[in-house]
Amino acid sequence: MIELFYEHPYTLRYVRSGPTGPYMDAFAKCVADTGFARDTGRGKLCGAAHLGHWMALECIDLGPPAPPAPAAPAISVDGIRTQGLLETGHFGLERIETARDVALEIVPPAAPLVWMVLAGAGRIETTGAPSVPLAPGTTVLLPAALEASTARLAAGTALLRVTVPGRLDGAMV
């Protein structure tokens, strides 16, 4: 699947190496299926490959890929639909869609969150700070030290939410 975005053999080897390498073809399929343009998809794959190479430098190993788990059922509440797509010991991936205009309270996370906006529009509002616009193709890092905020999302907005375990998750017995 990576070949949809890259042709050069060196680049293909680079993207498929490192701890994230075994996951990259599936990630490329997800990026393509979502409808990202070739240049945007390249940026997302390049970022994931760089993350993998940084993980290798930090001696972080994801281990062998687990067999695909059956998809979690979608949950719909008050015009918001969530669908868990992937859950590993290192990160989780969830798709969120809005059927109507919604205001979501963003609870300060225990670890950073990443939102990748696929469709629609919105903004994140935090007291004492400028609002952050959300448009398709936007990727937003929500830091663990985030003040209480509100995401205002228009009907038809879709985003991917990436979560990582907090520093102490799994450290306590």
C-alpha cells in the first residue's frame, strides 16, 4: 500500500523499517481509504516513519504486530458516533463523527492526544488563549497540561483521535 504514496526504493525501505515498519502498509491503506491526497498522505506516512526511527533511538520496541482484532462496535450518543479502530499497548486509534453541531468538553488528558481532522469544521476554545481552527487535513496535538477546553464541532465533522498511555499507566502493580 505504501507504493500508492512512494516509488523510490530507498524511501520504501526507510518507511518500512524501524519499530513502526510492520504497521506502515496498514497505516498507508487507512490514509488512502480516508481519501487524503497523495502529498498529504506522504506527510502522514513520513511523520509516522520518523516517529518509528525516533522510537528506535530511544530503544522503544512495539514488538511483533498482533493479529487484527475484530472491530469494536460503534457507539452513538447525543449526535456523536465513536468507533474504536485500533488498540495496542502503545497507542489507540478512534474515529469520531458528529451528526449535529456539538460542543465537547475536553478533559485534560493524562498524556498527550492527537486529533486528525478528516472532514467538517470546528474550533477548540480555551479560556485566555486564541481559539484553534479545525479544518480537514489539520492535525492538533492536545498536550497533557491542557487547560479545560471546549471543542465546537459542526455537523458532519469526522476526526481520528490518537491516544497514548500516560507515563504511569502499567507502572503500578
